[in-house]
Amino acid sequence: MSTRYGRAIRQEPGAAVDADAAPPGAHAAAHSIAADNTTVAHSPAAHTTPTHTHTTDAHTTAIAVTGLGLVTAAGIGVDATWAGVCAGRSVAARDPDLAGLPVDISCTVPGFSAREHVGRRSALTHDRFIQLSLAAAREAVADSGLDPRTWDGARVGVVVGCGLGGVATWETQHRRMLDEGPQAVSALLVPMLVPNMVAGHLAMDLSATGPNLVTATACASGATAVGTALALLRDGSCDVVVAGGGEAGVTPLMVTGFAQMGALSRRTGEPAAASRPFDRDRDGFVIGEGSGMLVLERAADARARGATVRARIAGYGASADAHHMTAPDPQGTGVLLALRTALARAGVMPDEVDHVNAHGTSTPLNDAAEAAAVRKFLGTGPAVTSTKGVLGHTLGAAGAIEAALTVLAVQHGRVPPTANLCHQDPDVELDIVAGAPRERRLEAAVSNSFGFGGQNAVLVVTAA
């Protein structure tokens, strides 16, 4: 029985437009999107959500990040994760729950106790992907200074990206049915398994009765969730959105499946050196788990209540490769479309991008295709990093975790290094940050996320 998942899966049966409305460079963008007038809500007072409306531009309304929450293999909490990522050392290790499998290494959250971090009820009735997400969401909301006890829940949305759902619950309950018969299967199997329950439980915990969604675009799911939140704020559906991603897919069956398709690194003898994005000797990713959550508001609303704005989400672009079920398009057509759309909607020119948090999975094909697309559209000016060298690949949570890390990079003017970049692939003609963090003023940054099925999501983050 997995030591990570055992407790959770043994349940028995039974404002007018102002300076914040348009980001710098919006009028200079080569592919700017035509404005259309959309109703949005009035600025909220501190710790509340608004009830009146005014009109702004749906594509250029600035969206502020006022709260962050992170639960990753580098640590529990934003500070621990940021310190680990900036240290640039992989946290991958041998995983006793994967013993005997062809690949037995992973990046799991250290010291996470569901009972301690999210409570006894969650420990007993939620799959781990929900527990991790709940912990991250609570941190993000606390960081924002908003109070769920006093906000207008009907104006608060929750959007969470998840690629797999409760796979640990599924695996364990299936085994119990085979070993002990159908009567041994938990009555909570279905609500613990289905992916939409992560958003449902967050809404219940936060008293958020507005739009409640789960996005599933494989490894782009977390970024898609943030992009969806952007739309909900800009079209006036919400005044606050808690958006992010959560995944807990480090299970024997999932790891075996990824290994069988050749996606995982086989460098099991040296786990800490296995994930090496953009390195000449990369051979696959290291699977991880975690959650990243962001609290998003219109910038004018955040300013009106005196909130601290970490950075802004200025643009989002999505596309499909329409090429192959798992391999990226080597021409990068879909990636280029997502980049072009995100930057146009952000009002940022390609040569204004200072930093790229790359999808950078450490697989040979993905890294090569992404590097070619980034170089073609953005050139060699941006400082590029992949934080998967430290954290591993958290699948559906990755885009949200990396969006949060991009926010921190812009806020602090620091680009984390790419772990294990010993010999940069000569075909990767980019400025990859390695060895130590690079201090640099960052006005605009891009976070890339790509998923199986050719689903691409790009977020543009700008300084507050």
C-alpha cells in the first residue's frame, strides 16, 4: 500500500477605463486584438467583492495577481518552493512506492500530511490531488488578503487544471475489488476519482459560488485554467478567480504507462541528474506532483482595496498542433500561434520579452521543438529557464506552478537556473540560465505549457 495515498483511499463503503486598463505597449502591438466593450464589476472594498458594474476593454483590462500558493517537491509553500527553484538543485529521488518498476524515481512533495495541512476530513475523503490543491489554494487566498467569510461568493470563480484526476484512488480501489470483491470498494470511489471534484471542493472550502470549472488539456491544463480565469474576469463573470492546477499522478500504473511510451528518464542510478532540460544528454522527464494556485482580480479592483500586486497576467494564447497524439509538431506551428496570440493580447512586442519559463520537459523532441519555436519568434534575447529540472514534470499542475514561478521571477527580478544543464544541446540556440539565478529587471515574461494531443497554452506576465 502506498504510504502517500493509503489514508485517503481506504474509506469504507456505506471605474471607468484608467491606466490599469491597458498594459505598456498595447497600442504598438503588431497584432493587437480589436477592442469590444464588455461589462465588468465595480472595484471592491477591502476583503469584499463588488456588486456594481462599469465598462472596459475585454482584451486589455489588466489582471492582477494578488495571491500565490505552491505545494511542490521543493517544499510546502511559496517561500520553500521559490528557494528550492532558485537553488537550482533537482529534488528527484528514489521512490519506495515505485520499487521494482523499470523507473523508480520521482519528485514528490516532502512531509505533506493531509491531516496536518488540510484537515482530518480531507485526509479521509479526498484523493491526494485534491489535498495538494486545497493546501495551495488556502495559501493563495491568505496571501491575497481577501477573506472568504466576507466576500460575495457569487462573484468568485474557481478554475483548476488537472490532467489525470484521482488515479491513486482508482488504482487502489481496483486492486481491492480484484483481491477482496466488490463489497470492498469504497462508496467514495467516484467522487474521489473524477477530476471536476477538485474545483468543487475548493469552492466549498472557500464559499465560492461563481463559475466552477476544471480544464483538461494534459500538461497544459494549469495554464489553460489561468487563461480561462483571465476571460472570466475580463468579461465580467467574476470579480475574483482562484485559478491553478493540481496533480498527484505518481502511481505505479501511471509511471509504468509513461515509461512504456518512452517519456521518462531511465537515469535511475542518479535520480538528481535525471531531469536535464535542454541538455545534450537528456533522455526523458521525471514525474512529479504538486499544485500551484493564483488569486486573480482586475488591477483596478486590487488597487482600490489596497492589495499588494505581485505581477499581472497580461495575455493568454491557446492553439492546437493538430499533428500527433504525443509528439510535438517539429515546425512549431501551433506553438508560434499561441505565442503570437498571447503577446498580441498583452500588447507586448516579441523583442520586449525579457524571460521565458519554458515547458522544457527534458524529453528530446519537446525541448528541440520548443527551442526552435522560441528562437524563431522571440530571438535569443530572453533569459530562458525550465524549472522542471528541479521539480520534475507535474503534468496537469505544471502550467499553473510555472505561471506562479514566472510571477515570482518578474516580481523579484530573478530568473532561476535550469538544473543539470551540463552541456547545452548545440541545437538549442537560446540563452538558457544555468548554475545560479540571474538578477535582471523583468518587464515582460512568457510561460509556455504544452500537452499531449498538441494542446498549447502561453501566458504573458508583466511587472506590476
